[in-house]
Amino acid sequence: MTSMKFGLLEFADWRSLAVLRRNARVYLRNWRTAFFPPAMEPLVYFAAFGLGLSGYVDNLHWRGRALPYTTYVAPGLVAYAAFNTSFYEALYSSYVRMFYQKTWDGILGTQVELRHIVWGEVLWAGSRAFMNTSFVALALALVHALGLVHLRLEVLPLLPLLGVFAGWAFAAFGLIFTAVVPSIDHMNYPVFLIGIPIALLSNTYFPVPTHNPWVGAIAQLNPVFHLSETLRSLLVDGELGPSFLPWLLSTTAALLLFIASAQYLIHRRLLRK
Amino acid sequence: MSPELRSAATSDELSVIVRAEGLVKTYAGRRVVDQLSMSCAKGRILTLLGPNGAGKTTTLRMLYGLIEPDQGRVFYEGLELVKHRANIKRWVGVCTQDDTVDYDLSVVENLRVYAGYFRPKVESLETRIENLLQLFELQSYRDRSPRTLSGGYRQRLQLARSIVHSPRVLYLDEPTTGLDPSARVQVWELIHRLRGEGLSIILTTHYMEEAERLSDDLVVIDRGRSLSQGAPREVLGKLLGEHVVVVPPDSKARAEVEGWAERELEREPSVVLGELRIPLPAAKLAAFAAEFENAGFQVRPPNLDDLFLQLSKGSRSEQGLSLTSGEGRPT
């Protein structure tokens, strides 16, 4: 059953990296259109929510202290960039490669196995999360310099590192839907019923009312929530904070679970017909 | 092949490059491939021939390791695929039935990126790519998107890509389906040339002319079972007999011939535009000629069209192709 073997630790295998390189090469051909629009999205949100709403919103209370709204929302946008980039890359771009372009079918005629393709896609989506969180981090440095927010700039190099790891888990989550949706039109279900709620109930734009036990439980299960809180601790206090360990453990567990699920479901879709 | 791998294979096994034993594959309770065994000798073209749904593509996918058989084993030069998978997949090239050319890349990038999916790395890759572009007449399109190529040239690219790593065995799944006659002939010439360079090729087709022109050996598959394997003439003789009697539509003895066939033969004649085509062994031909001396019939050797018509009829009517001679029992 070699071809069906799960590969939880094959992210560094040359075959997974070959798939990553293929996607990177395509991306570099179209980098202007592929990079700027998605990278700009969090900045548009920052302008709309952070700068637009800050005149109407009083200071927000976070961990027992008052924060200006712009300072509150800025770290959340980094988390949003990591989630948004990798989840949607795995949903749409991977689906197009798998279903319409049959790129994966071509690769499966080589030494690369399906588990490497899944890892390659996850690594690539994580790389995109790295690029976009880097871009947002640079933009935050700029708005800090303009005096619009007050952040601990010395932690900025850490943000893309957290972004890439979180991006792997989000991408593996997205690939599960890629494996099961019957057509690209059905992507509306994961996008509107899962992607958007995850992004909103994450302490990105507003504090989730965690005193409500149901909302609190959902927030605790939401990996973007923990990422957002960790990034806020970093950017506001300069330390990883109490959310880091839950984030690291839950993201690692989610990554392994989602990778295994995606490999199983994509195998079932492509190779059991 | 590494010394330890070579020592695992006997010298007899080395003359056969691919051998399958008792392959079985079931989908949704239906046996798509049923106890199929076959082998391909080095440097030859082996064709899997059968009607739609016969199990050709599923067999091919098991042979090159895309899917696992439920039962049975596949060997390459005596080495079992499941045990030496990573090494053996380096020897294999695959050209799928679907168009899997990478449309995100240019023609030359398709070759370069595809080569990156193999280890050990392709030696002198850029020289190899230039040679392939020349062989497949793709030089002038090297930096263009595959979208701008005609169907025939896209298939050339897919073929070139499948051998960029210099495989020992090339799998071609219906390589000319959808091509116009001119492009089809050009692909045949390329396949013929690759065989001439020592490549072993296993292909599927339902084009009889393609099978006749290209094949050194045939495996006839029907409902997942191998009916016969061998050289085309040998297979035809075994499955259909030595002759085909053709009775024209306007023959006055037509009704009598049909009655005779129903009594004497285990299968129905094929009917093509009203013309009866009756495959017969030599002994039956003498009896037929004696009874229908004035029926205006012609006798010719069987061809793959006759075989295919019989297979298709068998599939429709659920009658087995244990043809009249009784020699065509599933093997």
C-alpha cells in the first residue's frame, strides 16, 4: 500500500519540495498580479477599520488595560493575512490545479506521490503566508513611523515565522474542502460558513465576548484566535504571552490532523475512481 | 540498476521488463480487472486492446503504480514494484489519456519542471531538453504557452515530457485520441522512433489501425480479463480462427448462412452495413464452402476490426468470447 502511505513528516522530502518549487516558479511568472492584490487586502482593512472606525470607537480593553483601536486591530490583521492567504490558496488555487488543469495527474506519473503533492501545496501556501505577513509587518512599521499605531517593532521579524507555521495548518485545513467539494461553485460553503466566521471570531477586529461560554468555547477552538492573541502580545508587550503555548500546541495538532485528513480525502477523490 | 537490485533479479527476468501476475481491481463491487496476467519484453511495443470499459486504463495504472491492485503483483525486471517502488518509478514514463500539460508553464519549462520530479537528477538536462525539442519539432514554440499549441503539438509536448528523464518503459494511454489523422500519423512515427531507440512501450488504444501498425505484441482485454497475448497474427488466429468469410448484403443465401452460423458456431457473425462477417477456423471454412458454394462470399484473413467487433458484441450481449474454435478461453 505504498502509494497510499500517509506522510506526516515528509515536508522536507525532495518530492514535496519539487512541488513547492513548481508552484513558486509559476508564481514568479505572475508575481505582480499574484502578490500585490492579496497583500494589500489587510492594509485596506486597516485603513477601513483601524483608521476609519478609530474616531468612533473608544479604547478597547485587552487583558485589563485600555488599547487604542488601531493598536488593537493591527496585530489581528497580521493573523488575518496568514489565515486568508494560505486558506484561500489551498481552496481555490489548489482546486484549479487538481480539477481543471489536472496538474496533479501529470505529477502522479512521476516519482512524486500524492502525499508529497499535498505537502508541497501546504508548503507553498505557507510560503505565501510568509510573504504576505512580511508585507503587512513592513506596512505596520510604516504606520508606526507615522505615529498612527504604537507597536514593539523589534518583534516584527518574528511575525512571518509564526505566519508560515500557522499558514501550513490553515492550508491543510483548506485542502480538506478542496478534496470534497464537487465543483468550484461549492467553495461558497467553506468560504462563507467556515472561512469568514473563523476570521471574524478571532479577536481580529473586535474582542470576542468570551464570557459567553459558547462563544468562548468556539474561540478556544479557533486557531486564528490564538494566533491573533499571540501576535498582539508580541506587538503590544514584546513577549509571546499566555496564548502562545495553546497556539503552538493546537496548531501543531491541527496541522498533523488536517494533513492526514487531506491526504486521505484527496487520495479517495483522485485514486479510487 | 544498483548492484543489490540487479542481484535480486534472475537473468530470465531481465529479458522481460514488465510482468504482471493475477491483477485484480474492484470498484464499487464491480471487478474492473479480473486475474489479469501479462508481460512486456524489452524494446517492444505491447498494446492493451479492448472495447471501452474493458479495463485497459485501470490495468495500465496498476502497472505504473498509480493505483494498487486488490490482488496480484507487478514486477519490473524481476523486482516487485511494491518493494522497489521509488527506484522503479524512476524507470517509468507516463503519458496520460487526459491532457496534463502544465498550462501555467511554457513549453520548455514543462520539460524542465517535469524533470525535477525525478531522482537521481537527469544528467545534462539542458542538452536533453534541446534534443527533445528538436526530436518533437517544438523548438520554435519553446517559450510559448501550451495553450497556443494545436492538439497534435500539445500531445507531442506531453510525449516529450514523459521521456525527459530517459525512462526504460513508456506508458501511453490512448495517445492519439482526439487527434486528426495527420497528427495521429506523426505521433505514430514518434512512437515508432522511440521504440527504435530501445524504449519499451506499453500502450492502450481502441484504434485498430494504431494497434496493427505499432504493436509487436497484443494483450486482448475484455471485461477485465486477458483473452490472449502474443503477436497480432497469433492472437487473431487464436481468438478468431484463420479466416473471415464476408457475405455481401444482397446475397440470396443470406438467410441460410445465418441459419448455418446459428447452428454451427458458438457466436453470432458481425454485421457491418448489412455485410455478414463470419470468423472461421480452417476446418469450418471447408464445410461452409461446400454448403454455400454459390453464395457470392469472399474469404480474407481476420483483422483487428473483426476482433474488436466480436469483443464489443460480446460485451453488449454478455456472451463470453470463448470463440468458436474454443481456444479463446480467458488466460
